[in-house]
Amino acid sequence: MDHPFYNTVKADFSAVDALIKSSLVTRVPLVEEISTYLIEAGGKRLRPLLVLLAAKACNYQQHQHINLATIIEFLHTAMLLHDDVVDESDLRRGRKTVNAAWGNPASVLVGDFLHSRAFEMMVEIGDLRVMEILSHATNTIAEGEVQQLGNIRNPDATEQSYIEVINRKTAMLFEAASHSGAVLAGASPEQELSLQQYGCHLGVAFQLIDDILDYEGSTEQLGKNVGDDFAEGKVTLPLIVAMRNGSPEQASTVRQAILTGEVADIDNLLKTVKATGGLQYTEALAVAEIEKATACLEKLPSSVYRDAMHDLARYSINREY
């Protein structure tokens, strides 16, 4: 977290860390043990960062944005726990997943604990509009999860259905983070809408780059195995484009690999995705989303926080993990 966009809210970020730790105190040792393991794994914490930056960019002077950022992080972590069970993942952020270390039941139930803790804290904030945004977001994300399940090992998944899934599954929490931060700060309707849209475009771009990194990154950087998304049967945009643009033989190779989940030569599949322009097309789409995101910031008053959000958008397409 040595990027400059964190530094503008450094003190707030430390307060979020402290609140995360104190909110995980419980009389059930296993819950605390697993929750602490998860939180200590770190991650980029971009979603809570968005809450802090959005609220500050709208000149928020109180302290509830610390609570809101913590809520967003708990919701995100709960979703990751459930994701890893569904995907049968064994590596995240360079460490064993909770389901690999403690088993599926513990993973699901601690996910439920973090989810319900987030809603407890939401009630404490007591802002009905914030609750409306976050409850709608969690419902939409659940829809996206189920929709993605329908696309698993489905070589006929379309670009449109893929974009719908990432809008619901990934972009929605980014959107909810920046939107709720603006609402908490009492932003004008125009600024509120701008920050909502900023979060959405940023989230879509972030996922598109994630899907590229699954083919281009290294295990050390990603903290997961390269090709994991493919192995889990996720039909991401690079694969959809490879089937659309490739020769009949290339399309058939990708199609068979999706259907069976087995690739005799993973390097050959990676070469096919690259040769057919799957990665290039996906990256161009991500860049277009970032252009839209940064355009949304023009509605905000000039500040170091707005500049940080601009930098965050640029970082999201130039990152390596």
C-alpha cells in the first residue's frame, strides 16, 4: 500500500484497520481466528479506500466514513470466503484459502458472520440511504454469483452476459463504496451520481484487467495460480473473443478446453488467446472504462482526494497483480 493515493487518507486508513480488528472480537475463538487470518492477509483494500476518498472528496468532516469503509471490507471479505468455496480455490493472496485450511463449513459460516456483522454496523450508522445502497448491492452481487454459475463451462457464453456478470459481481461493490461515501457526505445529486458511476466504471475495468492477468501474470505476483479462472471453468472475455476471432480450429480448441476443463497444453491455449486478440480486446475495453471513470471526476471540486481517485483509476489498468 505504498501508492500515493493511499497517503491522502493515511490516518483514516489506520483508523479503519483498528476498527476492523476491534469489530472482530467475539466469544467464539474459531470465528476470531479465521477472521484475523483473513484480514491479516491484507489485499489492496481498494473498496474501503474508495469510501474514504469519495467521502473526503465531498468535504465530509465527521467520522462515520471509517465505519462505512469497514462495513464494505467485511462485505467484500465475506463474498471472497463464499467465492473460494464455490470455486474450490486453494490459494488467495499467496496464502492458503480458508476453505483449504479449515474446510468448507467453517469458510461459509465465517462468511455469514462477517456479512451479519457488516449489517449490524450499518444499522449503527443509521443512514437509511446508505443501508438502501448496501443492501441493494449485496442482493445484486448474489444475483451475479448465480448468473456466473450458469456460465461455468459454457462455451456459448456471450460478451453481453459476461459484462452483465462482472457489473453485478465485481463492479457493484466498487459502485456501492463510492456511492455510499458520497451519500454519507451529503453530496449534491450531481456529485453523488458522478461518484456512483465512477465506482461502476472502475470496478468493470478492474475485473477486465484481472481476467487478463489470469493469462499474463505470475503466481508470485497474483497470489493465486495463473490459469486458475480457466481451471475453475470461468468463461472470461479473453476466451469469448478467442472463439469469436479465431480460426475454426482455434475456436474448436478453446471450446473443447472450456467444455472439459482440461488442457493438454496450457501454453498453447495461452498462445491462442493472445494470437486471436483476446487480451488486446479486453485491455482496450478496460481502458475505455477508465476514461469514463476519470470523466466522472470532473463534476467534483478540485482536491487532493479527487486527484487520488484519478491516480487510482490509472493504477487499476497498469497494475501487475
